[in-house]
Amino acid sequence: MEDPLTATFIWLFTSTVMTIAIRPFINKYFKGESSYKLADEDFEAMDQVVEVTEPINEFNNDGRIRFQGISWQARSLEGDIPAGVQVRIKYRDNTTWIVEPVDLIDQTGHQLKDSNRN
């Protein structure tokens, strides 16, 4: 094969065929790790109790909560919520979590659940 163009096409064709032919054997003996998990973070976040780091109101997204170690924008469903209060995540509107204050009864029940885990 003195023609470089013909040699290139033959190499390309042979490489493609060999790759397609050998792939099932490679996959059979060299399996990768695989795991399946639902990737719906919003569903997992619903009803989680988090702490308010900056005061939250229902009119703008200036308030902030700490969720999974990260500070997020937050807005309340109704009224103002001061910093340091526990709130429950209801849903997410774009990048802003919509929250509601946790009742005193809910807080003690949540604390009992946490203490039982230890």
C-alpha cells in the first residue's frame, strides 16, 4: 500500500471493526462499578428541618438557611422568621427554598428522634 490515503482508510476501517468486535468481551471481564439512585434532591429535601442563618420574610429572597452544610436562599410561606429558628423545607422555587416555621411540638418530637439515633 503505497498510497497513504488508502492506508489511512484501511486503518480507520480495521480499527472501528476491531473496537466494535472486542467491546463485548472487554465489558464482560472488566465490569465497572454501578449503582442506581434517584437523583431528585427536591423530594429528599422536603420536610427536612434546618436552621435559619439570616432572617427570612415572604417578600424577597434575602433570607438564608443552612441545608446540607451549604447556605441557601430562602423565603417563608407567611410572615417573618428570625435567624436561629428551626424551619421545615416545603419546596424549592428555582434556587430558593420555601420554608415554614417548625411548631414547638414538632421541634421536641424531632429532637427526640435525633436523640434516639445515638
